[in-house]
Amino acid sequence: MTYQTQGVCSQAINIEVENGIIKSIKFIGGCSGNTQGVAALATGMKVEDAIAKLEGIRCGMKSTSCPDQLAKALKSMQ
């Protein structure tokens, strides 16, 4: 699934989930090191656990962040 992000530097997130487990995450754009780190940490997690950890994280003065957008993407897949 490809999720179009809003309000952040990345443009989209490609996500693969199988049986409630995150199999792969690829951010398109954004801060490469940070998005690779978030993707590496969340891969292998249960979807609901990743949502609980990432939802609501803000980036500076923005009301959202790339991790928060990942949580929104995962919620939209449920």
C-alpha cells in the first residue's frame, strides 16, 4: 500500500503488512536517516504496537511528523 503523507517533508510511505505484522516500510522523500531509522525500528512490529508508539509525535512546530504519518497510514490499513 502507498500512503500519501500530509504536512511533512516525505511525500509518501510504501508499507507492506502481513497478518498484522509490518513486513516493510519505505518512505519516499523526507530526512533519509530519520525515515530509515523509523522504518527499521517499526519493521517486524505488530501494527497496533507501532501505532501506539508513533501516533501523536510532532516535528518541530508542525502538528504531525513522519512517524505520526506512519501511524496514520497503518490505521488506514486496519
